[in-house]
Amino acid sequence: MKKELIAAREPKSPISELFRTLRTNIQFMNTKTGLKSLLVTSTSPSEGKSWISSNLATTFAQAGKRVILVDCDMRKGRLFSVFSVPPAPGLSNYLSGVNSNGESGDEKIESYIRKTEVENLYLITAGSVPPNPSELLVSEKMAETMKKLEDMCDIVIYDGTPTNLVTDALIISRNVDSTIIVCAYKYTKIDDLERVKRDILNVGGKIAGVVINKMPIAQKEYYASYYYGSSTAVTTTHKKSTRNKVDFAARIRPENQEGSRLYNIEENK
């Protein structure tokens, strides 16, 4: 388990508290329909998507939820390194029916689910790099697998690909209950963020909100701001953490409000 899994290593830290608050906000958004599956994506690489998904999954597990975290980035998956497990066999091997040795793989998804050091948290790695990741994700077998996983646990969290590079995350967004878009402070361009939002909505996906990562902090404190469907903003203040610098800002789109904009996103020109 790497140091970046701070929700497990330092559960009482201010950063871990922010992840728990994010978890609570997501749960409150889905009180009517219930949240069984969640996609975490980003606009571009290096915005902290995998860090967000792994720590968020950890906080759900710490709340007593049975969680399966799935690495859907079959091109450059890295969750195996976060949890210190072998990279293969994984999702690509199961969907293709070919194991890491080029032989016929096990047909049961249960064989690809790994225990982690976090209680209640299970992991499916991305597996071997296939020549056709998008084709595997759009297959009927993937759709059936997603339903099976939901029956096996309380929530399934998918760590997707950066949406501006490939369409893999868009494919997943159609079949999950909600999607979180991760962006980086003064790195993500507003045009890219709007494009990702539009693409997800166009394929029938639902967006929970935006997580702004890599925010700068003041000398003694940092802030976490949550922006909801109204103009009300709730801000919490914590003492400075010496290990991580992070801020979350999520403009939550209410159900059935298709035209709302994503606010509090710095435009980078």
C-alpha cells in the first residue's frame, strides 16, 4: 500500500476528512435511487484521478460498505501499484478470455477480484494491455459484468481513462449511476472541462460534480468548498497538512437539470 492512500494510512488527517465529506455529498445526491456505481474520470492525464478514486473507495469501505474498485484504464492502469498487487490478470484478461500468459482465462469474474489491505475494499486491476480496450468496454460481456459486480457489493467505483484522450470513460459513463470529473487547479482548461461534461451528457451519462485537485494552500490552512445546485456555498477550514495539498470544489448538478453549468473552475489560457 503506497503513501498516497492517505485515507487508509492517516484516517484522522484533514485530507481524509475531506474525502469523507465528498463521500457523504455523493450519497446524499442519490438517496432516492441509491448509488450502486460511480465513475471517476478526468479531462487529461496527471490530474489525480486514480488518487481520488482509490481514496474515495477507501472511505466508502471504512463506512462499512462492501466496495469493488475497478481499474478501467486498460491502456495505462496504475491502481495495482497503489495497492501493491500484481497488475495481471485483470479486467482486460477477463473480458478477452485470455490470461497474462496468452492462454484461456477463467470465465468467472470472481477469480479476478483481489482483496486489499483495506477491510471491505476489493480491487480488479486493469490487467494486460490489450490491442482493443474500447471494443472490450463496449462489449455485451462488460455490460453484464457491471451488473454482476453491483449484485456482489454495495458500490462499484470505476477508475476510468482521461476523457479527452480516448472514449473509454464515455462508454462506462452510460452504464453507471453517476460520474465525477477530476480536474487540476490552473492545469485543466475550462473548454476541456465543458467538452467532457457535454460528451458525458450526450451519451446519456449523469454527472455528480467536479473535484478540483492540486489546489494551492495558505501558509497555515487550506479550504474545501462545496457548491450545490443553489448559489449556497459551504466552506470548511482545516489546519495545514504537511503531507498533501488538496482542495475539493464540486458544483453538483441537480437531477433533471441538464443545462446547468459547472462553476468555480479556473480558466487557463
